[in-house]
Amino acid sequence: MSAGWLHTACFHAQQCGEKWLKALLTYYGQPVPRSHDLDYLAELLEPFAPNVVDIREATLVLTEYAVSSRYPSPLEITTDEAAHAVTYAQHIQEWAEKQLARSTD
């Protein structure tokens, strides 16, 4: 972000969230779909992680960056939006780590 690569920061934030959700699906022995839709991936986790609602806003926002930040797009991203995307990715990571810790207790 400090170099001004805001689209790239948003893309990597989306990828981070996607990988954490897919890792949880794998952990729970579920098939992992070929999808970049974080909200859909989170829905698949509902039977195993009933508090998936805690990451709903993050999944909806980050999904937008799966494609739009990767290819030429009229989507203008501000520094604040990129910072929020990174924060959302961190939120999903922390949530996923709690799910793993909860299931090993």
C-alpha cells in the first residue's frame, strides 16, 4: 500500500481471506469449491462454525476485489478502502484461527 499499489493490496487481502476459508473447509473435511466468492465459502462453513456471521461484512467486501482489482477496471480504490480490505483480511484470519483453536479444545 505504501507504494501506491492499492488494487494489488485489495487483491491480496481477498486472497488471504479466501485461503483461510478454504483451509477451514479442508480442516473440516469438506470439498473445496473453485470459487472466489468469500461469502459463499463462509456459508459452506456454517455447519461447523455457527458464528460465521462475525465475518459476513468482510466476506462481502473482499469478494468484490477477487476480480475487479486483478484486471483493468474502472473501480477506483482509495487508500482508506485498501486499508479496510487489509483489516478485513486480518479479521477473517483471526476468526479462522479461533475456529481452529475452538475445535482442538
